[in-house]
Amino acid sequence: MDLSYYMPTKLLMGENVVEKNKSIFSIYGKSALIVTGKNSAKSSGALDDVINALNSYKISYTVFDKIMPNPTVDVVYLGASVAKENNCDFVIAIGGGSPMDAAKAISALTKNNVSKEDVFNSSKYHDIMPMIFIPTTAGTGSEVTQYSILTDDKNETKTSIASTLFFPNVALLDAKYMKNLGRATTINTAIDALCHAIESYLSKRNTSVSEIFSLEAIRLIAKEFNNLKKYDLDYNSRSNLLYASSLAGIAIAHTSTVVVHVMGYPLTYYRDIDHGRANGLVLLQYLYKVNESYPDKINRLLEALNLTSLKEFDNVISSLLGEKENVSLDEIKKFASNSMKKKNVSNSIVELTENDLIDMYSNVFLK
Amino acid sequence: MDLSYYMPTKLLMGENVVEKNKSIFSIYGKSALIVTGKNSAKSSGALDDVINALNSYKISYTVFDKIMPNPTVDVVYLGASVAKENNCDFVIAIGGGSPMDAAKAISALTKNNVSKEDVFNSSKYHDIMPMIFIPTTAGTGSEVTQYSILTDDKNETKTSIASTLFFPNVALLDAKYMKNLGRATTINTAIDALCHAIESYLSKRNTSVSEIFSLEAIRLIAKEFNNLKKYDLDYNSRSNLLYASSLAGIAIAHTSTVVVHVMGYPLTYYRDIDHGRANGLVLLQYLYKVNESYPDKINRLLEALNLTSLKEFDNVISSLLGEKENVSLDEIKKFASNSMKKKNVSNSIVELTENDLIDMYSNVFLK
């Protein structure tokens, strides 16, 4: 049994967790950079909760709310310059994967002189500001991973920086911040978390310990399939999805993702398809491939999903995603070629060629 | 869903894990204090492996091999003075629970001026030396907990110091160090790990996340019951027990133990009964009590154990423990009174009086 486990983030979850644990902010600094997007931090109520907590400990703060979906390299450099100008000594991220991933890069760029050419080179980072993360979606798992995923225009895709420095110090999880999420965001983020868990389980790097997290996340998300479909999610369901997304995050922190995420990135980069949705569109294609070589692994997956066949699972995911986009064969060829450059393709438990990827995309979009 | 999760130790497991990860020692310092007992570090081969690793990075070291079973307060002060005299800047613990627990206190006492009267007061510790732990038994889980448990002569028991500083930086797990363990030690440590997992699961502080670890540990140890009984344990079985003991350790890091450990301590303190065995002797009494109020919880436990009744489980444990010690009613009354002073009694999911504890001890030793 060879395995490794490392996940140093302190995870606190519960109703009003920010208010109940407000003293935690005072441990990490005197001047916070709050990294967030345009809306979700405000509309979820999380920003108000954080500001109240900071005020009660007289911690000053600067709000940097310029993070767009699929954040660019430029915006994290801008964030780092704002942090330096304001002498911030710790970072609070509020939002989905985009603000959280951007916050990691901002925290690192504030403490290290790294050129834009080297931004994806994790060996350039030696220090980082302390980070407290508050997710407002239940998908990315960024609050418990060492990954910062940014738009990589040079390689026309999204690329990950991985460094153990990037684990946040604290993640504060409260499902109340998800209660106003729209149907599409709720479903897409849940599918993203489900893909994390399934890809981790079907990764070459899967171990006894990563599997504890991935299979539990799969079980929890599967229990919410009906509620997701009806878009009828109470606090308890939202909590289950949030908790599952963190468990799935812990799983990929140990295995990384595989071909599903790789094939999803071009759909997002070139066609602006939401990240979670992009993964969900191609997920089943990977499972059908794996089933040819590892039917036992797929049977264990189906057991965790509480389903009896991949076809049944395909129907669940298809009904959650609704009508598919039109993608041409020329686009598919470009996406497949682009995907083959990513190292996580070879992290999949079945070997895949460029033609396999073309077939997989074609099965989704041309049939 | 209220929960918290924090376990910052990096866990690395595999055959020849020390040799394969020897560069890790160079990260933490230039002069190591190796904390161990009289024999197990040497006989297991772990000490040689560590010294080879240190030599290859020219890291100096001092071997402090004075840790006895159930280590005293005096021995950890002695260890700290040896660390200071030799300018040690990090600690390597090799052994079972006694060297590991002692190493935590030594690492802390080297960096903080704390009087012997205050040794159990965790608020007195503000800094600690980095620690690398190498277990040579599969029971304590100390390599992944914040607890240091020492003999407490003032209160005539064993008492725990709990501090998040006490999580080791790294735990290196290799089942080859267990291959020469005798039958009694193997069984007693496996039962200790099983008690950790079961007590955590039946603790008031049990959560969705602690339960992932406790139930998986229970499943893994139960699979080895037959091999334990026959004392027929190959590398794979030893690995399963070692991995399970770490999972059980992660579980109690979040919940602590309950009345079983509390009732075990006087058996060890006054009668020198091995720690794991002491817990095993009283374990079933707690389960019978819990079953009166929470039969569903016991059914889930039995499912994880792959057994059908508590009586069947009782038979498994009894056959592993063999003949019981003679303990008189007068001793039992003293042990019960002593146990009631421990806060972890109230951490049990059923309320227990001193008379309950007298009955529970009596069921074990007087019937």
C-alpha cells in the first residue's frame, strides 16, 4: 500500500460559521485584501458577514472585486499590486472557483517577484500570504486544494499552478451563501464537484486514502440528483453539496483530475461553456472507455451513485445539462489536439490517443 | 451539518518509505534528536534506516533512547534538556505511542519554559520543534494527532496534553517495521486502534467527516480479525493495520476518545495492564450500554465490523485477549471513582454514573 496524504487547511463548516469563528481573522493579519468577483460576494451576504467580523477586530481591508470568470494572468498581477499598495498582510477570498483560484495567485505574487512568463512555474513561489477562503458555490473545491487555475492565453487553454503553499489556512463553509444561486450555476457546480470525485477515483494516482474522499463525495452528490433536477434544494441539501464539493476537492488535491477536465478546458476557452457544464458534457465518454478495461471499477462507481448502469447515469447527467451546444468537427479536431498537450491526459487509467478524444467529443456533439 | 476538520501532518506510506523520502529530513533541520525506547527502534530496523538517511544529508543527531512504556513527566524534561545541550533543531520519534507521545512533549518543552506543575496545561506551549514520526507499532495513531499522553502521578492516571502544535510535520509509515512484533503487542495495538475508531464513532463529537475515518478503520481492522487470531500477518495485513491505525488516529484527533479509554487508564496505572489490552477489556461494556439507547448506531458499527451481534463481537475480542486478570471489587471502586474525574467520560454518547462504571468493570472482572 503506497499512499500519501496532505491537506493542511483547517475546514470549519456550519450555519453562521463566519460569525461564530470571527476571531480567526485576527490570527492572520491586520490588513486584509478581500478578493472577489463582481456580484456573488455581495449578493450571497458573505461580504457583509466578513466585513462585520473584520470590523469587530478593527482589521482594515481593501476589497478587490475585479475577478472575472476564468480569471486572467493580468487580473492576478493587478490584484497583487493592489495588495502591495495597501500593505495587505493576508487575503480573504469570497466566491466560486474564479475568485478562490485568483486569490491564491495574488497571495503568492504579492510575496514573490515572478515575471508573467513564469507565472505557471510553481518553483518560482517560495512564500505566500495567509489565506482564508469562503466559497459561495459548491463545486470547485479550491478551498482545500493546492491548485490555482488561470486562463493561459499563450497555450489557449486553462492551466493550473500547483504548490503546497497554495493550500488556504482556513476554509469557512456555510451553505446559506448558496441559497440564491441560480439553477444553472447550482447544477454546473454540482457536476464539477461530481467530476472531481469521479476523475479522482478513476485516476492512476487514486489510493486507498483519496478513494475514501472521492467515493463519499459521489454518494452524497448522487443523493441530491432528484433535488437538483427539480431545483428544490433546502439548507440541508445545499450543505450536503457543499460538504461533498470539499471532499471531492480533497480527493483531487491528491490525484489531480484526468481527461474529463482536460477535454472540458477547450470548451470553456474557445466556446465559453461554463467549466462544470463542459466537464459534465464529456464525463460519460470517459466512463464508457474505462468500462471496456475496468468494469469492476465502474461497478463500484455505480454502487456509490446508487445506479445500475452507465446508461442510467448518462440519462441523469443529460437531463441535468439539457440541450447540448453545436460543436463542429473542425472545432473538435482543434480541441482534441489542444487537449493532448496536457499532462493530465496520461493521468487517466486508460490510455487515450488524439483519435480517441476526437471520437469522445464526436459522440457528445455530433451524434 | 456542523463540522470541523484539521489534520496538517503529511502522511507518507509505503515499503522503504524512509529511504525513498530521505530528503525530507533535510527540510527540517541540521541536528536531530531521535526519541525512542530501549529496543523497538533498533530491532525494527527503523533506527538504522533513519541514521542512513541523516548521514546521507550530513545531518547530525543525538539518540535519546530512555523512553519507557507510559512515559513519565521526568523523562520528557530529561529529553528536552538533552535536546538543548546538543542544540537539536528538530525531533525524530521512532517507536510506539510512548516514544511518539514523549517526543511531542520534548519538542515543546525544548522551546517553552514550562514548570512541571504546568506540564499538562496546553496554553503554556507557544512554539515547538519540527517533528518527523515513524511508528513501529500499529495502534496509537499518535503520528496524526495533537495529543501527548503522559503518566500523571499527581492524579494517579494518564493524562493528555492537547495542542494543535503537537501534530507532527511528517509521518512515515512502513509496515516492515512491524514484522518482528510479538503476538501480544500486535493484538493489543490493533485493539487500541479499533477502540480509537469505535470510541470516535460513538462520541458526542462524532461528525460526518470524523465518521469517514472511523468507519473505514473499523472495516479494515475487522478484515484482519482472523489473521490476528492466528497471528498470521503478512506485509499486506500489517499494512492494513498500520493504515487503519492512522485513520483511527485522524478520527480521534477530531473527537477524542470516550469512556473506554478513561476506564482503561486506571488498569494501566495501578495494574500495569498494557494500554491497548486495558481498553479492549472494557470496550464491549460500553457497546452494550450504547445499544440500550442507540441500537441503530450499533447496527451500523456491526455492519462495518461485518458481524451480526455484539455477542459475536464480544467473542472475537475475548478470544484475542485470552484469560482476564483478577481485579477485586475494592480496586474496581477506586478505578471507577478515578475515572469519573476525567472529562472524556462526558464525551460518551450515553450518560454514565460512577455506579455504571462499577457495574461495567464488574461485568468484566467479577463475572
